[in-house]
Amino acid sequence: MSLEQPVFTKINESFSCSNCHYSVPPAQSTCRDHCPKCLYSIHVDNNPGDRASLCKGILKPIAFSQHKKKGFMIHYQCLSCGEEKRNKFLENDCFIADDFNILLKLSGVTKVVT
């Protein structure tokens, strides 16, 4: 029995944040999919980077957790369809790191991930 692993497509490009309208540059060493200023994102992927989701709703940051290998993870909920997703917080990007103060504002709703 084999479990299907998500297929990753690398798309690292600039975009304008749909929430705060910040002009978001590409990340240094990974693919950026959320705004470093407000942490909001757009529901564009079914699998990371595929841009295949038909939803296109705004992903609101609702909580965070800490992954033992990846570090802080932002938890999102789509304001259109309700789906929950998570992605890595970029705290060490030399182009522009994610705003740690915004992450801390989510501290009242941290999730325990096992």
C-alpha cells in the first residue's frame, strides 16, 4: 500500500497582496505564497505550486504551530470555501522575512500538531 505524496511545482514570483496590497517580492530560497506583511494568501493551489484550485478565495491566517523540522507554520482558513491549509513561515528570508509580530498576534490560537 502506498500513500500518494503531494506533487510540488516550484513557482516563485512576485505578486500583489489581495489583503493589504503590498507588492510582494519572490522569496530567496523557497516559493513564497503569502504576504510577508500581513501573512494573508490566496487559495490558488490544490498541491503546492500547481495553481489548479478553482476557489481563488482569500486565505486568512488563523493560527500557527511549530514543526520540528520546518519551524513555524501558518494555519489558514479560506474565507470562500472554508478549507484549512498551512504553510511555512519565512523568518530568515534575506529579501524580506515574514513579520514575526503578525505571527505573534495569532499566539492566542496556536494549534498543537502531532
